[in-house]
Amino acid sequence: MKATPNKPPLPGGTRFPRGEIDKRLLMYLAAAVTAIVLVVYLLYPEPVTEPVPAPGTARPLETVEPAETEAERGDTARDIIDSLSDTDGEVDYAEALTRAREFQADGRLADAQLLMFFAARGGHAPAAFALATSYDPNHFSETASLMEEPDPFQAYRWYRTARDAGQAEAEERLANLKSWAEDAAEGGNDEAERLLLQWEN
């Protein structure tokens, strides 16, 4: 019978069978892996994802607060627009502009803006000129405009409408607007540069 060589004692003089040592080693490894997983989980938490909207529903736009009062919504202007059309389909755009200026003077800017836009879109030259002025960076006034800042593109659009409808002063306003755009573009204004790229005489 072959003699089995004695295994060297473990530190401390304790001897364990090979199978028991392998089991302990596996336990130590499992504990180490578990600890690493916990550390990774705690240091890098799972990102919170936004819920996906249900089919057929749109995500609400994050814009300005909705208008609450009749004046903020321009309800009076809408009623006036409905009343300005006669049975023949003719619209009194001059009256719309007159009422728009009254609302503007009273600080009811939503009503004023709606009436000016309504008349300008109908081809009324003075209304288009007034609307363009409310957007023009050369003539912009926060107290007279619904906008928080000028919009040179809209000013350009409505000055051209006014000019084409016979408003002589619109030609000079367009020239001044182009001068503003050229100066602003030289100063690094991207919006002014884009306006010049699409400018048509």
C-alpha cells in the first residue's frame, strides 16, 4: 500500500482537506464579487427615464404660461373681427386698425396684435405697416408690442406687404431695416446675417 504524503500544515498549524479549502475559496470569491457589484450599483445608480406618452397623446409643450383673462387671450378682438364682416363678405380693415390702435393705447396688446394681424393679412397697407413697426428693431417698444423682443424677419415681411399694398413709407423703413441688419451682422448677430441672406429687393 502506497503511503500518502503528508500535506503541509496551514498557517496556525491547522490542516483542512482539499475540498474544504476549495469551498472556502469559492465563498471568499463570491463575497468579493458581491461587494464589487454593490459598490458599482451604489456609485452608479440607474438613470431615471421619463415615462413614454401613451399612444395618441402628445407631450405638452414647455412654453409660456397660457393666457387666463379675456384681455390676455384677445377675446374682444376676436368678437370684433367676427362683427366686421358684412353680408357681402366685405371687411372693414380700416376699422380693425382703428380699434387695434385704441387697444394698444390702453395696454391691451393681445387685442391690438390680433386686429393688426387680421387687417394686415387682409392686405390693408397701414395695418401691415403698423404690424411691421411693432416688430422692427429700429422702432421696437415693449410697451407697444406683445413681443418681448423685436423680430426683424417679421418686420421685413410686413414692411414688404405694406410697400406692395401702396404704403410709401415702407420703402424707407425697409432701407433702414437693411442698414440695421448689415451693422448687426458685422457685430456677429446671426439672425441679422440670415435676414440679409434671404433679403429681396
